[in-house]
Amino acid sequence: MEKLDKVILGDNQFFGINHRSQEKAEEMLKRFGNIDNIFEVYDNAFECGVKAVMLNSNEKAVAICDRFRAQKSKYGDVAWYPSIPYAYKYANMVNELGIFPAVNEVLFKGNTAGGVLGMIGKGTMAVMTKDAMRMMEMLIDVEYKMFRDLNVKVFFLQNIITDLMLGYGVKEVFEHFAEYIRKKYKVTPGFVTLNLPYLKNKLEEWGIDDVVICSSINAAGFNMHPSKEEYERVIATNDPSKYQLMAMNVLASGSITVQQSFDYINSLNIQSVVFGASSKGHIKSTVEAIKLK
Amino acid sequence: MGRMGLTHYSIINTHPAVEMTAIADTQSMMLNMMGKYLPSVKMFDDYKDLLKSGLVDAVIVCTPSVMHYDVCKMACEKGINVFCEKPFTTSPAQAKELADMFEQKGLVNQVGYVYRFDAVFGKVKEMLGKQLIGKVVHTNVQFLSSTISKMQPEKGWRSKRESGGGATYEMGSHVIDLMEFFFGKPQQIIGTMMNQVYSEAVEDIADAQLIYEGGMSANIHVNWSDYTFRKPMLKLDIHGTAGKIQADLYGYKVFMREENVAEGLPEGWTSVPMNMIPDPCPFYVRGTSFTKQLYEFADAILEKRKSSGCAFREAVDTQNVIHYIFEH
């Protein structure tokens, strides 16, 4: 498996996600409503030595990807680690409409659909549900479109969907996702999860490997389920040639110092760190602190 | 299987001592799809057949609220333990009847008032239990969201009270239950008000004042048409004689008039963000509360406990407050 970039800039800061303060989140949302401010952060990060970015397929991602594509000479070397889907969009639609009308909306009612629209006609939902894997492929294609022509290294399934599906314990979903991403897009499949020990155990049981697992890993034990100890046990015994591990939420939303965070992260058998920061100073100190084995 | 049904299945299926044996849904598409990938689970297109099948010891009821009474009643008759989504019923009389029935049969019964399992509000309950802020004199609770931020077409479950729509059922029920969780049943309800912003058949804003034994008063305000909130905001202010607690979904702050050495709380404000409160759960899907809530239900059955989480009896009090707001 191709080696992961050790340092990846994430996107939480751009989308008003802050586990600590709603006010701070609102402030960030306002600042990054202007895409120029987003690119200022990216440019600062690249100057500090970051070579890879992670981006969720949400509303702002389309414009971000467009600008990256438009300036290929400047950004052509950036490695991409996108994640799909934009879970809030689906959650709201499923809540309002029910799951099948929501899927129908995404696939057939325009918005992001485009090319998929022409592939099959309307009113085929009943047929589609008999082949949920085909339905999944189409949803992936819809979301993947915004990342076309970018240098994608790993393509992730977001934790809300990974963990929801993991609970069902259906092997086909994980197997099919991984195979489809590998075959159609020629990139490494990845899963974001807040249940790393559970997921890794299942993937092993199902014989699915050569995938990346990204999970919340931090000295505070924040969002590490079922426990920090269980994470440490699984990470220590992991074989990175089968599962490369990527840590997210390493600063536990600011509940621990950068020093504490990275003393911990650097001591573990993990291959990559995705972090969020918006000031050049924070980016620089974070990049310098990451010294994975 | 709407959004809650899909979530609950995923969570409870990971409980090591629980086996999922049956699903009932009226959508044939859902049953086809589930049936294909969950071959050991039996699919029913009528909940009555599921309850009669002998395949289940417990059910999770996520139907529209107006059906809760019939489903729960039949489950009780069949000796089946029930976890029922909120709002519990659409009438206080039905809520009481169900609570009586389940208690008589000794079946575990729980309503999905999930904020009881939130780490922050759990901490608030603990602090109140220790009387850290002295005698509570007043509480102010608000729940605001942008759920309905434009004119509503008259379809969809949120535009009908029978299906659990309206700001009082959707959001008021949660804060009224939190008050029940913290302080028990109110003695008097005054100053109730409902108002509309965008909806036609249901209310978008609801207010009430609750008065408790011992004189504590509480203001409740919910508004699901507050477009300034991207995410729902549930906020509590609890004013006591020895201090004050402020809490929301992001953490809590406590003000002590005097230092409390035993609790490590200095005089003045102490602020604890949510990520500083240890909150591990066995399997995370959509926040730890959903998991803790359902595991509590399953464990109560496995450990042969009589009650779990938010019992039907407590949900009766909440139902009474809700309907008082509707009627006054």
C-alpha cells in the first residue's frame, strides 16, 4: 500500500466545527465564508511544509476543489484525502423525506447529480433497492465528481456512515465500497470511524485489508470508543502493511496542550496525522511537533 | 425505519447480548433491501405480525407518535419489553394507561428522551444531587433551532401534531423531560403561550412557566424557527442560593459563592467544556447518548431490573405538561 503523508491539513476549521465552543465555531464559519481566507490558510500550510489535505464533500468543497484545479501549476502536487458523504445533508433529507425519497433526491433531482442523471431513468428506485450496492456506487459517483482530476491518494467514507453501517455488521457494504474505490478510481479506500477497535476487528474478520483507518486519537481519550486503553492495545499490535492508521482530533479540541498531544501521538504506532488549524503560527508549531516513528 | 429506526438498529445490534430477530416496516422497498443483507432477520410488513411472531423479547418503537399507544399496548399484552421513541403518546390518558399496564406486568419500559444520557446534563444532575449550588430558586431553559425556517408545505411529519410535529413535541418535550429528570413533577403550570412563524397547523414557538414544590420557578422557551442557529442550541441556567450552573450541549459552567474544597471548585466561575468530560461508550453512532440510552434499556432487561432510563411513568408527567401547554 502506498505510504500515507505523515501530515495532512483537515477542514473542520473551515466549516464551523468546534467541539469546545459554539461561539468560536460561528466566528470561524464567518471568517471562512470568504474562500480567499480558506486559501490563505492552505497557502500558509503549504509554506510550512504540508503537502496533503483532507476535505469532506460539503457545500463549500465544490468551490475549493474548483480553485485547486484552476491553479494546477501552483497546487498540482498536493495530495488529496477526500471524505464522503456530507453527512448533514443526508441526515436532514432522510429525516424530512425518509431514506428512499432522500436517495432519489440526490440521484435524480439534479443538485449534484449531473452525469448520473442520464444513466438510468426515474422511477427506478424500487429496482435499485434490490441492488443496494449499485445504489451505493451511484452515490459514490455523485460525490466523487467534485474531486475529479485532483491527485487523490485515499478516498474515505465519513464516520457517520461508516459507523452506522458498521453497526449493521454487513460485510458486503465494506467489501464493495473498498473494491469499487480501488477498481473504478484506482485509489486506496479509507474508513473514518469513532470505533477503531470495533472496525478493525470486523475488517479482519471479513478479510478486508489494504485500507486506511482514520480515527479520533488523542491523549485526552476524547471520542475514543469504547476506551483509550482499547485503542492503545489495537494500535500497538497493528500491522501497517494491512491497515495504515491516521489520527484525527489529536488536540481533542484544545483540551490538552500541543506538547502533550504530540508526545502521545508520536509514541504510537500510527502512520499519519490530520489536523485542523487556521493561524500560520498554529500550523507551523503543529507541523514541527509531528514526529511519527 | 426512518432516521431513528436506522440509527437504533445499528447501535443495539452491537450489544454483545442482543440478537436482532425482526423488523416491521410498511415500506416494501425497505423490507426488500434489509431482507437481502440481513438474512437472519425476519421482515414483517405489519407490526402486529411481528409482535405475534414470538421472535422478540423486546421492541424499539419508532413509528409515528400517533401509533405509539396501539403498538405499546399490544407489545405489553404479548409480554414484550418496550423502548418507545419520543414524544411518548398523543394524549396524557394513553400515556398513563401504558405506564400502568407495563408496571403491572413488570416489563421494562423506556421513552427516548435522550438528553438524560448526555454527559453534560448528567453532570448537572450530579451537581444538583449534591446540592452544590444550595437551594435552587429559579431555572431558565431554552431550546432553539432552525428546524423550520421557511413556510412549510402541508406534508411531512413535522407539520402534523399527530405524527410528533410542532415545536412543543419535537423540542419542548426534551426540555420538559430534562426538568422532570432534574426536579421531578411541577406543581403548577402558568404563563403558557404558543406562537407561529412559518407553520400553519402546529406551533413554532412555545413558552411555559413551571412552579415546583418548595417554590422553585422555571421558564421554558422553545423556538424551532430561529434561523440564527445552524445547529440546535439547548441552554440551561440554574440559579441556587449558593451558586449557579449554566449548561449547554458544549459544556457547563458553575459559579460558587464560596470555595468547595471537596469538589475542587474555587469561588467564582469554573468552566468545563464537553470534551473535558470523560464520556466513553461501547459503540458510537450519533453521539454517545443514543448508545447509552439503548444499552441501558437492553441491560435493564438482561439484569431483570424493573426500570431503565426514562420510564413510561416519568414520561406521563412530561406528557401532562405538554398537553397543558396545548390546552391553555
